[in-house]
Amino acid sequence: MPVIQAGLHVSFTSPASDRILMAGSSVDFVVNSTQSADLGLKINAQPVASGSAATTLSYSHTFAAAGNYEVIASATAGGTTVYDTLKVFASAPVVDEPLPAGVLPGITYTSSTSATLVLHAPGKQFVFLIGEINNWLPDNNYLLKRDGEFWWITLEGLTPGHL
């Protein structure tokens, strides 16, 4: 059970954590504060909802375009403002494309500077390669292509011996 100090606090109760979803999907946001306050909600620094002298703010948003979004809730009361932040990542559409000839599950080196990664992941809506190359965050440049139950991506320009 979360324990917080007395005073003004704001938090997302829905969703309670960061989200990865398909572009075009909607998210219902619910923000709560511990005291009556002026509440606000911004998506990528743009105000999208607000409420005065409230403890709850609800807002539904459709993430039409693929990309990374920062959602910030704020509560202001008695000259104090507090914040909570969520990240939402909207995925581009998955590309269905056959595996390149000769690749196997795992890593297949196609040259000294390129490799194809293949993952067996049945039932997944999308799969991303996540690592140092994208700061451990989903990135549509690293959305794997789908071939049935297999997902794959070919990486070019690699440094030999570093994959």
C-alpha cells in the first residue's frame, strides 16, 4: 500500500502506469488529488483538460499519430503545484513481411555490419527492439516486422563485435 506524506499530491489512477498502444487507440485518463485543487492535464505540453476546486479530473484522448507522448497531470492549491507524469507510446502499424531467405530464429549475421534478429512471439500485437540504440524506450524505427508467429528486424551499420 502506497504511503505518502500529508499535503497536496496528484496521481494518475487510470491508467496507473505507462502505456504502449496502437496509434488510433484511446486512453481514459483519471487524475486524483489529495486536496481540492485546480487540476490540469497536458499532452506533449499542450493543455487538454482542466478543472477548478476539484479532486478528480477525467479525460479521454485518442492518440491518432504514432509516436512518444508525455502526459502531465498537475494540481495547484494554496500556491503549491505538484505533478505526476505518464509516458504513452503509440505504435505505427505492423508490417507483415516474409522473413528474409536464410535467416533463423535468433541472430543471423548477414555481413560484418548487418544482422537480422528473429523472435518467436505468437499472439503479440507488436514487438520492438529495445536497447542502448534507442535509450531503452519503444521507437517506431525499431518496430519488428511480422511473419506469422515470428517477428524480425534487419539492422544495418553495426560495429563488428558489438551485437
